Amino acid sequence: MQENIQIKSLSLYDFEQKMFWIFVGLIFCCSVFYMYIISSTILNIIARESAEREVKLANSVISGLESEYITLGRGLDLNNAKVLGYLDVSEIDYVSRMPILTMRDHGR
């Protein structure tokens, strides 16, 4: 009887020890996963801020180009075009082409 109690006690001790190490391993894995998620979030925030800076820079370059375009467009008139070598169109030709791939024959 004493042996039986001692064996059950040892098996219970082994079970508790296994469960303890399983919980320690589980807590360790959860901690590592949590640190990975936090670091990933921080890196994504840094990348987003960098992208926002690049977008702001691109927007400022674009607005400068737009204002230059508007300024140049205001200074363009018929006299400046002739100075640059453009000529008036003497004869107007219209160009059209039939679609190659169609689902209908357009009444033909």
C-alpha cells in the first residue's frame, strides 16, 4: 500500500513538473511572439513616416512644377509660338481608323 501511494506521488510530481515546464515554455513563446509583434509595429510606423515624408516632398515638387507650367502657359500666345517656329495650319486633315476587333459589324 505504501509503495502504491509512493508511486502515485512520484507520478503526480512528474506530471506537475511536466506541466510547469510546458507553461514556462508557453509563456516564453508568447513573450517572444509579443516582442515580435511590437517590433513589427514599430518598424511599420517608421516606414509609414518615411513614406509620408517622401509623399510630402513629391507633392512640393509637383506643386512647383504646376506653378511653373501655369506661368509658362500664361506667357504662351500666337506671337511667341511663331517666334519658336510654329506655323498656322493651312489645311485641316481628319484621321480616323476602323477598329480591328469588334463584336459587331456596325451595320455592315
